[in-house]
Amino acid sequence: MSESAGLWALFASSFLAATLLPGGSEAVLFGVLKLHPGQLGAALAVATLGNTLGGMSSYLIGRLIPQRQALKGLAAVQRYGAPVLLLAWVPIVGDPLCVAAGWLRLNPWWSALSIALGKFARYWVVADFAV
């Protein structure tokens, strides 16, 4: 697989894995870095961007849910605000946190930053094992 094709596949898998759809972009990141170890910076950036945009799509879904609905993850987001989104990468709980943040109308910039930092840290750990 070429470097650019690998990065596009990584972006797609990272985006989809951060939505309500199941998926594991860590394996794709690991594979891309095994095939192209010189792409560490680009792969981390692409995976983080795709995963953050996927998380923000869940945030947008939350904004579209009428305010009268009750949501999972709501208590944590109400208590801690956008910084709780550092945990958006955690399987099962991360997506509801992003949806709850959108539903609560948290600041989208702080939300995106918190999501990105948490996801970057997770990808950094995976990349450390690959290179």
C-alpha cells in the first residue's frame, strides 16, 4: 500500500471509529507505521484529525437531539465540562460523552480541543509500539 493510500485509509478508519459505528483505527495506525515508519508525524496527525472529526460528528448529533431527551454520560459532562472529553477515546463511553457535550451545548472549540488531546495521547501510545 502506498504512503498516501495508507494515510487515507487511516483517516477513514479513524473517523468512522469515533462515530457511533464500531471500528478499531489503532490497528490501521499500527499497520501504516509498520509499513511506513517514516510517516510517524503524518500518521499521528491524520489519525488524530480523523478521530477528532468523528467525535465532533457525535457532538453535532447531540446538538440535534431535542433538549427533553435524557442522555447517557450526561452527569459526567455536566460535572466536568469539556475536559471530560479527554476520555472520548475510551470504548463504549467516549461516544456518549461527545453526544452529551453537544446536547449540553458545550463550547465546540473547547470540546474539539479536549477530544483531540485525548485521542492524540492514545494514538501516541499505539505509535510508540509500532516504531
